[in-house]
Amino acid sequence: MFLDNMASIKDLNLIDEINDSSNLILIKNRLELLFWNKNPEVSEKDNEESVDKRDEKKYLDYLRDYQERLRVYGVGDTELFPDKIDYLTLILAANSKNHNIYIKKLAEEYAEKVPLEEGDSRVNIWDFIDVAANSRNNDLHLERMILEGNVVLLNKKRQSIYNFEKIRLKIKNYVDKVRNAEMPKEIKDLLVKKSEEVFTGIKIDYNIESGIRVSTKEYSGEIPEDWHPPCMREILNDILSGGSPSHYARRSFVVYRFVSQFDPNLRPIEEGIITNRSAQDIATEEQIERFLDEIINIFKSVGDFDVEKTKYYISHNIGYKVANHITHCEYCKNWRDDGGKGLGYYCRPDSTCSRKDIIHPLDYLCHNINRHVKKSE
């Protein structure tokens, strides 16, 4: 994995490499392979098996062409060059709106190459805890594991999940470092511009937009990402990068996104009384169905994704057809002291969160909407 060989490329001149048109061609090729649609649509004239074989051949031909281009461009630098292209690809992907999906795709690619052991594999308990505690994956809860002393035994299914999460967290750590790195504005702008260039034409097979539209009497338009509270941004980042948030985190995320679009002033308790509103009390059936499609598109990246189950749970959470009231997003105090619900991991307060009038994630959003409206006036 190229991340294990970072020392050999640390002295590269990033600006020169990013501006090299040959490198950009190879980065785009690398992304095309990474985001290759392994499940092409099947027409009435074709059967699924023939389409799969044809697409696999097309993929393998493209992969061979890419490897040949690496060899040609990397003459005299054959060992370093592939790592360099992967490194530059990570830099540009980290500066794009597709950074989370890139993490998932790359982790899947590397995890597929890790051989699974026949029978149970043996993992040191502290290594396991380090991965499981940060992955938040329900299938890696320590209480569900079989232990032998200080060793965790993993069957094939859990080996696969563990390998993926271990690699995903490593890639995510590097991507986060790149995204959070302090740099001059002109360099940041260059990286964003080049990332847009290399991602142009790359088909992303599910929704990556974190912004949502709001239409109220106070404000109408797209909500910028930083108007949402840190907890909701963190959950979205985790979902899109292939993470598996807890049931409670997913529920709060879904309801927050629904209510924020159609009635951001709605709270679980109003004037001391529990509010019992259904989805159709605040949105039309057409709007609700469109919302369901959008959320399902986002959750496609979660490892345990199932369309019908996801649609049922979302409908239940927002009080649509299978339930008659909205199951509200948790108040902030329940995120800080979550009682093992898996909410605390995403609670990363900023200066706005510390305001006395911010006691619910929707308060954070309303504060930013009101601030924007006042500034506009």
C-alpha cells in the first residue's frame, strides 16, 4: 500500500507535480479505475452474464493500458512512480467534494487484496480494539467476539469487515490530515481547481452532496455545509466514507435532515409538551418520496445497506406510512452523555455549540440561517 511508502515521496515538489499534465492524465485514469462501475446496466438484448464478462474484459484492458502508461511515464523511476501517482491522487481527492467516497472505494480495493484465512484468524486484542473503537461498526463490538486470552478470533465474514475498517481508517486519517493542513490560499485554490479537473467525467454512483435546500419564510436556498452542526457533518462523513454509524446516530441524522428541510423550527418538546407530528404534517407526499430517494442514495455506501430495510426504517423515523409521528433527533445533552448509544463519537462541539441557546442540533442550523438573514439585511 502506497501509504506505507510515504517516506520515499516526501521530498516531491507538490506544485510542480500537480501542474504536470502527464501526472494529471494518470491521476484521472487512476480515478476512472477506482470508480469503475462493476455492476453495469443490463439491456433487454443482453443477459447479465454476458454484460458482466464484457465489462470485466473492458476493465482489465483499461487496467493494462494504465499500467503500461505508468511504465512509459515512469521510465527511470519505476518503483516510485506508481506510489507517486497514488499519492497525488489522494491529495486531489482529499481536496474534492468526493473525498469520503474516495476513502471508501480505495479501502474496498485494498481490502479485496488481503487474503482471508481458512477458519478463524487470530488478532491481538489491543490491535482489534484500536480498529473497532474508531470504526464504530456494530459487527466489531468486542462483546460479540470470541476471545482466547488476549487474542480475538475472527471468522471469514468478520476478517473481511476488520480488514476493510483497518484500511479505511488509515486512509481516512491521511485524507483528514490533507484536508486540515494549513496552506496559502493560492495553493488551496490550485488543489481544488485541479481536483475538479480530474473528477470531471468520473461517474459517482450515489449522492455525495452534503448541502440541502431549505424553503421557509425566513430563508430559501441551499444550505452550506458549515451551517450544519459538527455532529451531523461527522455522521455524513462517516457514512459516505463507508463507516457504519449506530442505529441512534442514523436515526438522528435522518430526522435532522428531514426536519431541517421542511420545518427547521420543529422541536421534540414545545412549551413543555411532546410534539406528535407526522411527515405529512410538514411536507407533501411528493417531497417525502424525493427525500426517501435522496437518503437511500446516501446510505448506499454503508456496508450493511439493504434498500427495503433502509426505506422502512427511514419511513418509521420520519412518521410516514409505517408510523404516525416523527421520532425526533436527540437533544445536545444526550449526545454528550449518550449512555452507549454511539452518539458521543460524533459530538465535536465548536464555538457555536457552546452558546446557551444551542440545545438541539436544529438550533445550530437556525442560528446560522438567522445570522445569514441579518447579514443580508
